[in-house]
Amino acid sequence: MRVWLLCGLLLCVTTCLAEPLPPQLQGSWHITRLLPTTNQGCWTADRAQFLVGTTLTYTPKSMHWQGGDVPLTGVVTRLVEDSDLKAEFSGDPHPADFTQLQIKPSGVVEVNLQHEDADITGGSTEVPGDSILLAAPNRIVGSACGVYFEAIRIPAPHHPAHR
């Protein structure tokens, strides 16, 4: 009986403390371009060019990119300022900053999507779009192996009501 009670309590704690996917991220996003930055990464801009023109789709339980569905095990959000971004990459002599990422507000929400390792890029467990900055209402900035990209929201199809 105690084991079942403990298991139920743990399940409630992990479920009750899980953050939902922010509504402003839900939907589909078209990766429009790579953002030129001075930071170092494990990919070059040439290596990451294949991201441009692809689509990311986010639902409350998964993300989808290039034919691969990645189930989400959790969502973590936090407010990030330019100084936070620079501090995280303090070992990099030229870390990316909000100016390079063309982020105008002094702080934006970062969404980190938790998932099991996935090999959808064919060469690393990196999943493009699993760490996102909500840069503007219809613009997100993501990264893959240290290369930053911009994506814009794909409007949901409008279905007018029939009268």
C-alpha cells in the first residue's frame, strides 16, 4: 500500500510541476534564415544551411521537424536577458548577443523542450528547435550546434464559417 501511495505521489509531483508548452510557441514555424553571429559552435553556417526552408511544428506533447516526431518529456521556460546569454557562453571569446540575434526587447522567454536523445539530423543527437527564444509574437530564434536561425510563424489556415 505504501509503495502505491509513494508512486502516486511521485507521479502527481512530476505531473503537477510540469510546465505547459507556451501557447505562443504552439503551431508551425518556417525557418527563414541563419543569423550571422560571432560565437563558436560545433556546426558551421555552411553545415547548418540545410535548416533554411524547413518547418518546425510544436504541439503540447511533441515537436516535429523533417519527418521526425520528438515526444516531449518536459518543458522549461525562463526569462533571459542579453547578459544571461553572454554569461552562458563565457568560455566563448565572442558569444552571440541580442543585437546579433536581432532581439529588441531587453528580456525574452526561453523555452527548453526536454526529450530523449534523437538522431533526426543524422550525425548528432541535436534536435533543431528544442531551445527557442520567443523573440517577437510571430518570430522565434533557435539554435542547432551553435548556429542560430530565425523562424516565422506559418499562419493557421482560415476556415470561414458557412452560413
